[in-house]
Amino acid sequence: MALFVLVHSPSVGPATWQPVAGRLRELGHEAVVPSLLGVGDGGPPFWPRVVEAVRAGLADGGGGGSGGGGGDEPVVLVAHSNAGVFMPVVVRGLGRPVRCLIFADATIPGPGEATPMAEEEFLPFLRDLAGPDGRLPRWTDWWGEVDLGPMFPDARTRDVITAEQPRLPYAYYLEQVPAFAGWDEQPCGYVRFSEGYEGQAARARERGWPVLEVPGEHLHQIVDPDAVANAILALAASP
């Protein structure tokens, strides 16, 4: 049996994956959600701290629930949003065999030797948000209510996710994350939630990956964890 490792975007927190982890456990699978909340502490490069946080979360069971820390059974890595950029370095640095990579409304690493954390045209928006300390507001403070409100199923969930978000440094979004040839040699798949990630889903199709659509907003895993868990299981079972 594979162990599911659900990697959240460092822009938010592990609560964005906990409902899906709970559904996977209810269905008899092991699932961990490593916390990446500290990866923005200290200066660049940030990506080694992402790798270490995933390794540590795997070792200690990812903050509760089904553990899976020890052993060398293959893992299914599931990345959300900009956590997708880190998948090559996580695959290389995890120290465990990876059975499958699944990108959930996530950025697919580029074809070169490194992938930028943010597109060049997005950087002025972020630079204008940065405070005197060089840190950005919480991710949910970047957007207006029209965009943000539909992402949450209820006020309590919104409060939990809002409260745990870090204030990442602007420098985090300037990072170029290393890639390497062969990072995608294991089976890969894509789950598309939002229209904004249709371009990434199209890239997955061009690569010949299976793509499933679970229509919703960018945080759809907290809105319909059953459907998202089922999509992840379907992709993990694909040949």
C-alpha cells in the first residue's frame, strides 16, 4: 500500500489538506500532511527547507493521524498550487521511492534546469504588497472578497486557514527552484480544480499524463474533500 504525502503550498498551511487526508484515512490509506509553515524563515535559498520539511513530516506522521513515518514503502506525492514547483527537489531529496506524482491545481515545473516561483509579470504586484520588513501579507489578504469568498465552505474553515498562514518574504517568490532530467520518470497525473489552472492542466495533457477535473475554486480540496480524495486515488491507481 502506498503512503499519500499531501504537500501544501507554503503560501497557506497544512489545514488546506487535512480534510482530504482524513478522507483517505477513513478509506484505509495512510496519509500525512507535512507542515511547510517555517520554510520562509531565514534567507534564500528556501527550497532546501521545503525538502527538509517534507522529510520531517513523513518521519513524524505529518501532524497526527495515520503515521507511516518509518519504512521504505513507496509514497504518492500530491502537491497543491505552487508546491508543484518543488516536486523535482522533493523527489530527489525525500530518501524514499516515489510511486506517483499528482499535481492538484498546481504548477508543473518547467522544462529547464530551474523553475521560477512566480512569473515575471506577477512580481510587480507582489513587490507592491511587501512591507518594510520585506514580507508579504498573508495570501488571503492579497485578494478581494469576490475572489476569496467562494473558496471557503464556511466561516470556521476560513478562520482556521487564515489564522495559520505565514507572511512569506518577497524573496521567496524570486527563487529559481532546481529541476533535473528524469524527475517525472514515475507516473504523474493532474487534478484541475479552477479555471485559472487550465493552462497547467493542458501542459499535463501534452505530456500524456492522465488529467481529472473536479470543478471548483483553487482551494476546492477543503470544499469537497471526498471528490478530491477520490480523484487522487483514481490517479494513483492509473497504470
